[in-house]
Amino acid sequence: MSTDTARIRLLVLDVDGVLTDGRLYYGPRGEALKVFHVRDGAGLKQLCAAGMVVAVISGRRSPMTRQRCRELGIRHVFQGVADKQTALQHLCMRLAIEPGECACIGDDTPDVPMMHTVGLAFAVADAHEEARRAAHVVTVLPGGHGAVREVCDQLLAGRHPT
């Protein structure tokens, strides 16, 4: 991998198809369920403990996403976002982080502009072809099945001890 993972200070995640397997479960009152992988959560907590900022930028709104992010201590959560690249740029300005110091994980075409903006773009193994082409790295595991942990482990391995 040509991009220096040690430079990465911010990891931005999509939700559906990245933190979940992308399936939407509906009941009589709307979205009823999202399934998150426990190892993804453990990896994200390790990244945060190592000093990396983690953010979520999702095109959908979901109370389950808000709850999971709260459990993981992810403070930067943006839901219902149509233009993820612009949301990322605003977040970078607010945090004084350059886009080249960011990594993101995506799975579909709405993530592609953001993937082109960051220093290190990951696509999950089962991502749409356009997202895989935009990625610097494609994970071995699919979304919702440990792909986020795979990325966290790569980022943690590239960090210098403090």
C-alpha cells in the first residue's frame, strides 16, 4: 500500500453496507433492525483509544445507528447526508484535519466522491464495482462481517507508538 497509514488521523465510515451487511429490515413501523458486528466495534474502540478520530457519515437516518455510535463513543455522527464529500470537508475544517490525513470505508456509489477526497480509501469486499475501483484497498471481508475491524487493524498496525 503506497499511502502512509501513520498519517491517518480520521476514519470516516458509511453505515449500511459497511458497519452492517447492507440489508434493511422493516416492520410495520418502519426500519426495525440493524445488525452490527461486535469485532468492528472492538476495532473502532481500539482506534479511538489510540487517538484516532472516528466519524460516521450516512445517507440514511436510523435510531439504531445513533445508539450504536453512542455505545462506541463515536461523537461525530452525520445521518441523512446526501453529499458525503461536502460533509467530510466541513468535518475536516472543524477538526483542522487535512483530507490527506483521512481514511474512509465505503461500499456504494454515494461514497465514491468522498473516497476520491481522502488520503486512504477502503471498499468492503462486496462493494459496488465503482466503489472498489475508487478504493486504494479492498477488504477481504464483506460489510457487516468484520471488514471494519480489518481496516482498524491495518490502521493500528501503521501507527507509531506514542
